[in-house]
Amino acid sequence: MSSSSFYQDIPSFNNFRDITDLKQYHRVPDDWCIIISDVKGSTQAINEGRYKDVNFIGASGIIAVLNALKEDVDIPFVFGGDGASFIVPPHLLQKTVIALQATRNMARENFNIDLRAGAVSVSELKGQNKPLLIAKYDISENIAIAMFKGGGLSFADRLIKDQEGKYDIQNYIDAGTPIEANFHGLECRWSPIKTQKGDMLTLLIEAQDDQDSLSYDAVLKKIASIYGTKENYRPNNKNNLKISLQYKNLHHDINLHNWKKNVLQRCAYILKLLCVVATGKALFKWNLSLGEFNGNTYKKELIANTDFQKFDDLLRMVIDSTPEQTKLLKEYLENEYQAGKIYYGTHMATDAIMTCLVFNLAAKHLHFIDGGSGGYTLAAKQLKDQKKRVCM
């Protein structure tokens, strides 16, 4: 396979338990580049009640990059709650960093949020015993998402945060280059997804030995024994998906898509948005069709096309859980932590947040899930605290 089409050429798998199977993973070519973005001070912003802002900015960089590339070459990426990670071939690096720099500008001007963004060559990971391995997991018949293993992604993340100036994406942008981005397709038009069982549990798990697949396999077996199949614990279902006409749930969409627009353009967009949402609300409620769009079909696809469980050098999940199930799982995780096998972080909420990438309404749409009130970010804080205690 050629370097430029490396990711789109690798085969995919459809059983999530196979994330622990090394045979599913492929080494990323040395000439590709790791690009990572995250909101600076995300924990403080979440403590101030700005978790939706953090979540939305994290997803904004993804749609900006995907719209900028447009080539018929798939690139792997993962959404992390307060940011995103990408792996790109060399000929797409310039377009990628320009889109992310424009996202930074938008975040600062529209939301008063600073977005860190840095780039590390895969070749730089050589000699660090941190390989960058990637697999492709089919979350549905229409959408596959990237899984990462080997420690390379986490190592690159530390480099970018510890030596921010050295790896900042601005170093890769030619002087005088126009800094622009297209955010078309990023939507946030759904009400928070309410728990149906009592707890919306955000979960992060990292093996204390980053090459240890057995610990992840044991965790997944335990989750299966407590919850059953993924349909029993996925956070979104037909009963808790509700499209929203409330400004508090639409203002991120409005602010993003009206960046640098005048008052008349802004008003026109708001009116159009309200009409689209109201129409969608009716189509979903009565399972109606409009042209090729069918409300019932779209909702089924939406549920299937959700990234509520994934792996990027650590296991990420958002689970709808009963209090009894939560207690069993947390007791198990604490025992595994005390035994020196894993680090973990959890966060409890009553809902989850969904942010949508809609490339078209006919099956090609991907939906990012994060636990309400800062799920992934606050779970990560607990995990990091555990790692600090072990290292002391």
C-alpha cells in the first residue's frame, strides 16, 4: 500500500473486543505526522460551567480539517472531549495546520478559549520505544473510526504539552498564508441525552504497562459481565434523543457559523436554523420523510454512528448505568488499580452531550459523545492524579 493511502487501505474490524488484538493494528508510516489539539485550561473552564464550549471547540477542529482536505484519502482522527488528534500524510500537513490555526482564531474570538495545537513527525518517535499503531473499527455499516495503540500517540501528546513552542503548528505555516477554515457540517442541535438508568458514567482506563493488552481485555470482559452487549449500555437510544429549539442548545452552532458575519447574515442564519430544526423536530416526532430524508431512518443511523466507546492508547467509554452496575464496575476498577494493573478515571453525570459531524443526511454522519458537565476532561484529571501518586 502507498504511504498517502495507508489508512484507507487497511482492513477494518467490527467487534470492539478486538481492540486488544495486535493483529488488527498497523504501523503508521514514518513520513506521516501526528497533530494534536486541546483546550488550554479545560478543567478550569469546566469548573466555570463552560463544558459545552470546551466540547464544541474540541470538535470544531475536526470538521475544519476534514473540510480543508477534501481529497479522497481518509485520515484517522479521534475526539477526546476537549480536543482531537489527527494522523496525516506529508502532502496534507500544510492544509491541516492552517485549518487548525483558523480554528484557534475562531475559538479565541468567538468563545474566549485558547486552543493548543502542535505537530510531531512519526519518525521522531523512533528510538523512544513508543510505536504508533493504528486500526480501523466499524462502529456501523457506514462509519469507521480510528483506534490507536503502542504508546506513540500519548508520547506525542506529552511532547506537545511539555515543549509547546517547539511543536506549535504555527512553525509549519508559511508566512503570508491566508488562515481560513470551513466549519460546515458541525452541528449541535440536540438536547443533552438524559440517562435512562440513573448514571451517565464517563470512563477512562489506561494499562500501567502501555503494552499490556491483557488488562484491557480483562476490563472489557468485566464490562460485558456487568452490562451485557453494547446495546444495553450505549448512552443514546430512541427514547432519549430529542432535537432542541432552545437557544442554550443552539447558540454554539449560531456563534460558530456566524464567525466574521454581519448582523443581517447572522439574523438570516438564525431564521434558517430555526426552520431546519423545527422541520426536523416534526419529521422525527411523526417519522415522516422529506425528499430522501426520513426521520426514523436518520435516528437509527445516528444511534449506530456514535463514538461512545473507543481506544487511543487508553480506553474511553460513556456508559448509561444503573447505580448498582456503577458500584460493581468502580469496585472492580479500584481493585485492578491497587493491584498495579491499570489507572482509571470516572465521572458521573445525569446526561451526555452529543456533537455531530454531518457530511450528508444519507448515512454519512458521525456523532461524538462526551459525559455531561465535562465527562472526559474530569475523568482524565482523576486518572492523572492516580499516575502521579504511583510515581511519587
